Amino acid sequence: MARWATLIRQRREEKPVLLVDAGDFCSPLRTRYQDIKDRYFFKGMKRLGYDAAGIGENEIKFGRKRLLETMKEADLTLVSSNIIDKRGSGHLVKPYIVATAGGRRLLFWRTGGITVGILSVVLPTYIHAVDEEIHEYYEVRDTRMTVLETISTLKKRGCDLIIALSHLGWENSLELAREVPGLDIVINGHRTHNGMHYEYIGETIVIDTGPNRSSFAEIDVTIDGGVPRYTPKDMGKVLLSLDGDPEFVAFEKSYEEELEASKMSTAEEDR
């Protein structure tokens, strides 16, 4: 994360940046030291300044109450367009967000820039497979109809660019781009490829970001005459050449020290 922080800071100094995740960033494991690991991981996400994160099956396994409380504490915006919480009054989290990238911030508003709509969908079978009772708590709406409806809403909100965080798997993400007009970028969750991979479906770019830790996908977007152009890059190798952000290095060191102290304390108790 310290190298991620360096790259993200550099990019933000150069141009407007939107930082997103397509889901499965939570760990469903409950190991002895998981609480410490989770606490530092989500603090790290907060420090990186994510704009939005989608929901995959690991977030559902994480637990509803724990997820919502943890995300609130981390100031992380969760998006899920097709998960309905039967215990609540509708969507589990925000069905979409609208963000402005670029332009100038004035006292009460922003001028210029582009308006970006971000939606998120997950394959229903991924959620249904979490456990046998999951259907009692969640309804997972049809992805195609959900995306069509959400695009219509985002267009009415004046979005210049629409991004789908598609926790569907690669082939289903391609199919989504083929079947649903109006998507500009589809970022596939439930990754398939060993490195970043992308394909164009018409004017829509579908990108698989590659495995955790070894890949870091970046998409440069330029809009020329109202038409977006994309330059996707896998920054995984570039990250290896960067020094870690000093504040983040100190943050990671404090995590390692607390983890080691907890292990020593546990070892004493085990005796």
C-alpha cells in the first residue's frame, strides 16, 4: 500500500483521479489476528482516498453490521446497484454515485470538469452461494435490468461518463457491455487473467485488473469532442520501482509492531 500511496499521490498532483475497487476487498477469514489486520487495512484504504468500492461475496461474508460500521468508520463509499437488503428499506448501500472529476472548486460549487456516474453489480449466484439462508436477508436483482435502469438515471443526472464496477466475472462483464448500451468503462471483479487485460466492445472498454498485489490497473481517460478515449496501463511493475510514501511506511511499521506485540502476548498466554 505504501507504493500505491506514492503512485496515487503523484497522479493526483498531475491530473484528476478517481480511485475505485470492484469488490472482494474484505477478508472473510477470522484468524487469530484478523481484527488487527482488518483495522489497519481499512485505515489504509481511507488514507488512499477511495472514491467508491463495489460489493462482492466477500463483503457479504464479512457481515452486514460489521461491514456497514467498518465502512462508515473508514469513510469509504460502498456502491451496489442490485443488492436489496430485506432487513432495511431498500438497497444495502448506495445504488450509484455521481462524482465530478477536474474543473475548479469554488466556494459553494465546482465549475468545469466531467460528471462521472459509478454503478456496481454482482452476479446473483456469487451471493446466493455464501450460505443456504442468504436469500432470507438479501434479494439480488437481475444485473442487466438493473444496469439499464441505473444508466437511465445517471444520464438524467447529466453524467458524461458511466463506469460499471462489474463483480460478474470476465465473460459476464463482456456480455454486459454487449447487451447494455451506455456504459463507457466496465471494470471486472472476480478476476480471471494473470495480469491486466482489456477488450473493446464497440466503444466500451472492459478491463480485468489482474491479481492482487502484482497488478495495479490505471485507465487514462481523455474526452475529445465529447468522445472518450482510453489508455489502459498495468502499473504493477512501475510500483516496484517506487519508494513507499513516507507516512504510509510509518503507518505500515506501526501495524507490524502491533501485530508482533500481539503475537508475543498470545504466546505468553499460551504458555
